[in-house]
Amino acid sequence: CIWQTDPPWYGDVLERLDYFSVREPISQAQAEACGRRPEVRLDLCTDRGPDGEPFMALSGVVNGHGGRIPGAPKLRLKQPFPDVVATLAQADVYITQEQHGVYAAGLAGIGFVPLKIDFHKIAGLIGWSGCEIPIVDLDDTEGINRGIEYARDCPEVFRDFHNFLMDGPKLRVAYDLGV
């Protein structure tokens, strides 16, 4: 479930669910305030099959949604997700304000600069991982540049985030739903 609703909503609907999971702990806390405790599972994109194929050559810093580094190539999440991950694996740093952009960079094993947005999804995911990854305001050019330096200087932090995505609790439909 993509839970982006502050309480106290949908209690009657939540009571009728056979299974309920969310993608990070902040959503879990909000859902609990609405009367149901969901399980926290990583997004299904972390449980994809075989590796994808790069669809373009990349290097250096790459702008995702919200990234504004002049001269840097732009990569949007419009291709099959495994191909996005394989393409990003060629880059050094990805700048994004999308939760799936954070997932893609993390799965690719590269550093990233997450940009602050109005929703809690990115902050909830990074907080859950336990990794010290700074989230930068979209319009803070100096902060974005510091984030790029951090991503390059602290590869171990992003390796830990990659390992969290690889080893963390995943939603496996057949197992969790009894299908």
C-alpha cells in the first residue's frame, strides 16, 4: 500500500483487509493511528528478476527528477526498472526527488543525492535503512553540491544502503498472501 494519508481515515476499510503492508515505518505509524498495524516491506522493485540491460551510456553525475546540475545527463524512470538500474550502475551519483529513483540508485550500488519533497517516503526509507544519507532541499544548490561530494567520499554508506535493499524484508506475494 502506498500510504500518504494522515490519520484518522479509512479505519472501516483497513479492518476488512486480509493483508496490509507499507514501504517504510513512517507510513506504518500513520496507518497504526488509523487503526491497523501493517507490516513494513521494501518495494517490489527490490525483488525483480534477472539484471537489466543499459539503454544509454552514462558517467559522472546524473540528473533524475528534480536534479538540476548543468550539463549532467538526465535519466527518468520511464524504461523497464531493471534497465534503469543497469543504466545507473555506470554513473557515479544520481540526483533525485523520487522514491523509486532512490531505490534504483541503491540497487545500482551508486551514491545518490535525495531531494526533499512534500511526502515522507524518501525520509522514511532512508531512516529505516539506518544509513546516514543527507536529504537536501530541492533549491539548495550548495547543499546539492555537498551531497554530491558526500556520495563520492562515502561509498561505504551507499554500499550499506544497497545491502539493506538486497537483504531487507521484501513482499513476496506467494508467501505473505498465502497464494
